Amino acid sequence: MSPRRFSSQPVTLSFPPFTPAISWLVGINVAVYLLLAALRLAAPALRTQIIAICALTPAAVAHGWIWQLLTYDFIHGDLLGLIFPMLMLWMFGAQLEQSWGARRLLTLYFISVIGAGALTTGLAYTGALGLGPGILLSGAAAGLYGIYIAFGTVFGENELFMFPLPFAIKAKYFVWILIVITLALSLGQGSAAIVQLAALLFGFVYVKYGTRMPARAYAGAYRGRGLSDRVAVPTEPPKQPLLARWRDSYYRWKRRRAARKFEVYMRKYDRKVYFDEHGNYIDPDSPQARERDDSDGKTPWVN
């Protein structure tokens, strides 16, 4: 699926090329996992200490360990918990980056991660859904769900073929299915589901009311859906080289000259055919044609 096209035609959601920001995110996640896997064998105590420092614990954040609001996203407990999020990050994130650019994608990602971590930390002290200050959270769900909601908003009308579903589904409906599933899971897995829901919330707010974005990033993919679009200033088209302008002027002159010759030719057969000053054909029933009739066919442009 091309990220710069906005279409309702069915497409297959396949793996796009690795884009710079997605490459960095996937690379950091894989590197951290490999490091922790090596420490599991070489220094289990150090591995446990690193997880305690980097994973999100609301009590630790409340005592000043605010870096956990970011670092928890790069801690994965098992291989399956790494592979699936990274595949989804690649599939959805790379297409967003091709449409938005790396800076805006990373801003969305980290706002979703930090916002979800902060909201979960605050809710942990309310005791809602079984949360508590001592819970331990990790994994890339927050950043991934922020990308989900952005993808569903930007490419909402695109239809996706997703295995194992035998039919196409629009991206916006795919996102709503994720939200419903997350709400269902929140009944049994409060902490993880709250992080995902919070990421959806912050991702949606950023997409709708985010900071101003250069107009080039919306080249046909996403228009009129958020505040950032309404304030974007269109960029000036690039100026043509001098030789190209001369060539275009010559072609326009030839078009006008051919139109004038055709008018003269048809007049020999008592037929009135008119063209405007640009060499475009004039409808005989139009006011412009009647005006030319009144002026006895005199053309306002020079041969």
C-alpha cells in the first residue's frame, strides 16, 4: 500500500521498507532485548536490577524516577512479546513515517508512551481496576497503540486485507476493533489494558490537535482532519529553470498560432470557430463566442 495515496480501494497490508525512525525504534528494542537475554545467563542479578530501574513502577516514578515513563517501552519480558509488536510497528509505523516524516512520527510515539505512562501512574494511586503503586509495567504497547490510532485516522478509508480475515476491512474499523478488544481485556488485565487505552487517547489527541505540521507531509494522504491541517501554510511550488520556461512559452505560442490559422481556415468555408487568447476552443453558445461575433470575429490576442 502506498502511504501517499488516499483511496478506498482494497489493498494488502504488507511490509513496507524500513524507514529511518522505525529502524531506530526497532533496533533499540531488539538491542535491549538481546542485552537482557545475555544477562539472563551471564548476570541474572544485574538483569533484575536493570529491569527494576527501567520498567515502569508508579511508586518509583512518584519518588523521582521519571525516566521510567519512557524507558519502560523498551523492556520486553519474552521473545514473543518483542516480535509481534515490532512487526506491527514496522507495518503501520513505516507507512506513517513515509507520509508524515520521521520527526512527527517520533513525536507521536513518545507522546503516546510518556502520556500513557503518566496517566497509568496517576491511576495507580486511585486503586482503579486493581492498579497499585507497586505494579511493574513494560513493553512497546503504548507507542504501538498510539501509531494504531494515528494510522486509523490518517488512512481511515483505506481497506486492508489482514490475515486471517477473508475480507477487506477499513483502517478506521480496524482501530475500533482494537479499542473494543482492549476494553474487553481491561476487565481481566487492568494494568496492560489501561496503558493501551491511555496510549490510544494521547495518540488521538495528538493527531487531532497536534502542533503545526509542514504542508508537504500531507501530500495527498491526509487532509482536513485536524487542527494541524487547518493552520498549515502551503509551500510555494519550485520555480522552473529558465530554459524550461522558454520552452513552455514557445509551445504556448505554437498553440495560439495553430488556433488562429484554424479560425482563418474555417472562415473560408463560412464556418465560425473561435479560440481564446490561450488557444483553447470556445463553445459557440457561450457569451464569449457571442462577443466575438459582435466584434466581427476579431481576436483579442496576437498571432
